[in-house]
Amino acid sequence: MRSMTSFSGAVAAARAALAGAVASPRCAGELAGAIRELESLARYVHSVQAELIQEAEQHQIARSAGARNTGVWLQDVLKADPGQARGRVQVATSTAVPVARKALADGVISVEHAQVIAACVDKLPDAAETSRVEAVLVEQARTCRPRDLRQLAEGINAAHDRSLAVRDEQAQHESRELHYVASGDGMVMIKARLDKETGQKFLAAIRPLSKPLPSHDGTPDPRTPAQRHADGLATLVDLALGSENMPRVGGQRVQVQVTVGYDDLVRSLDPRAEGVAPGSFADGTPITADAVRRMACDAGILPVVLGGDGVALDYGREERTAPPQLRAALFRRDGICAFPGCEHPPGTSQAHHIVEWFHGGETTLSNMVMLCAFHHRIVHNDRWTITVDEGRTAFTPPHRIDPHRRSRPGSTSRPGTHRQLIRDLIPAPREPAL
């Protein structure tokens, strides 16, 4: 084993050098470069750490320390989460990812990327495919986040070992759970873990119900994202309770029962009235008479505000005028948002007219681009120029952001790119054996 004295001295020297560098003054333009350099150094340090973890595994340090294995031992040494510790051990001990280990040492991928690659390669049923798959994953890791790389890796594993993918999905289904409890003040706490299929159904249902709704005067939605999600769930529950497909109880449709005194309900019409007794739900949870009146009123609510001519006022015109077929094509080409470097999570996007509609712009694939709400405002406010050439978007910043106005390629839909990479990596022949 190598001497720890040399490592301690090297680490101390590195700390001192970095402390001196951080104390030195720097201009704003140097910050991005300094942050990138530090990240590259941190990745190199992780590669060195992987070598030491590999040595610890070879010398069975964990067993001598009384730990069950190196992963458990590392949890205690680093005070790391179990998954994080296992991932670092997998990167350190896998013999099938030399390219990923070198990329980590070179600082071009992170240890999280390397963990995804090692996990994917170790699951491949055919060792002859490991080098090809590793090379593709390392190349993709240079330009995407670990979460995106993990989706690609899962697709590759599913394509190479169908039975394993089916077992993994079944294991997810078996681990499904949802817990709910009513607290003392009547609030209901919900915690859930859903399998992929159910999770995607839930996301598809709640997103359009929880998107921001600005006021008619343009005032932004004052709700926090968490509040909007809670409101979306409330609407989803209302839709479910109003559905004819809900199972019946005792021959009756499922109903939320509220009991309230008539006099209290009438007296609550006067906002100055005191001594108004609350109503109660069937389980005894109290609720104000004011809320009872609101619930009764909401029984016929229309969740879209209409103008006098019947046109919805709460939806942007871009979204109304882009038909479903066009939006599907935009999603396939641009993903959630085409703005360079945008990593907006899946959600509700906005279809932007490059040549605006009131200037004669057409609602066509070549004149539209998908943007998240944040970058939609950026494009309008800062006046970025957008072009579409042979299905590829390009964004040119204004002069104040880039005096040279250099064009930047727009982001593309990762799922479409992943599908093609997965197909390219499936060993031939793909046809079922006869």
C-alpha cells in the first residue's frame, strides 16, 4: 500500500494553494472559468479517490474494520448515503469502464456520470458489447446531466436484456406505496412512491391543472409551485369525484358530506356576524360556514374564465392556436425548451411564434419553437433572434449580451436522440428467432 504521508502532504499543499487563489481578487469574467477549473479538479480528485477505494477493496479493509463490505465501510468513512457509497465502489472496482475512469480523471465527466456508466455496463449480458456501450455513454456524458444519462442507460439495458427490464419494472411495481394521515388540525399529509407507469399518468394529469395562471391585468400568479401543485391535486380530486366511472357506495355516487346549521349558514352571509358555529365533515373535522358556502358554489365552477365572446381569457394565444399535431411535432424536435442550455424539467411548455402572429407570422413548424415560460420571457424581453434551418434551431443573443452576436445552436429533444442511440447499440439481428 502507498504511504498516506505523501497523500496528506499533497492534500495540504493543494488546500494551501487553493486558499491563496481564492483570496486573490478577480473580475466577474474570471468567475465562470475558475468554477469550471475547480470542478475539473474535483473530478480528478474523485478519480484518485476511486484508486484508493479499489486498493481498500483489494486489501479487504472493510472486513478488518468490522464492516460487511466496502460500500458499508465507505458510508461510515465518508458519512455518505448508501447509494452514493455503493456507486463510488462500483466505479472503483469495475474493470469494464476504463474509458469512463479516464474521462473522470480528465475532468470531462463527473463521478455521478461514471456511476451511471458503470452500473449500465455491469448489467450488459454480453461482455463483447461493453466497450461500444461505454464509449457511447462517455461521449453523451460530456454534454448532459447524470439524470439524462441514466435514462439513456436504462434504455440501453432494456434493449439488451428484455427480461431484466421487465423484472426491474415489476420490482418497482411491488415497491409502490402511498401513505396518508389526517393531522390534528384537519390537514391531510400524503407521501407516495409510484411506479413508472402510474407516476407518468399522475404527472400527465396534474401538470395542466397546476400551471401558473396570471391575472387578466398580467399580474403573475402569486402561488408558489408547491401551492399550485396542491391546487392541481384538488382539481384532480374534484374531477374524479364528478366522474361517472367512480365506484358507487351503497348505490350512491361518492360524496363529501358536510353538516351545517341552517341559521349559521344564513348568518354567515353577514361578514360582521359573530358566534357563527362551524359545520363539520362526516369524520367530525370542523369547517367554517363560509367554506361550506364556497364549496356549494364551486359545484358548478367552470375552470376556464371566458370573455363575452366565449373565448378563453386565461390561456395564451400561442397555445390556443398551435393544434395538437403541431405541438407534438414541436416537442419531438425541441423537447420541453429549445433555448441553448435549458434544462427545464418536463412540464407545460409554450409554443412561440418566431415571426410574431400580429406581424403576419404563420402557425407552422418552421415558424415556431418550444420554450419554457422563463426563456419565453427572456426571448421577448431581450429580443433574441431565432432561426430554423432544416429542422435545427439557432439562437442569436442581443448585442448587450454578446457584442459579436454569435449564434448558438438550440437544444434538441433528448428522448428522440436517445431512441436513435439505443437502436444503434442493439446487437443484430433484432428479429425474433423462428
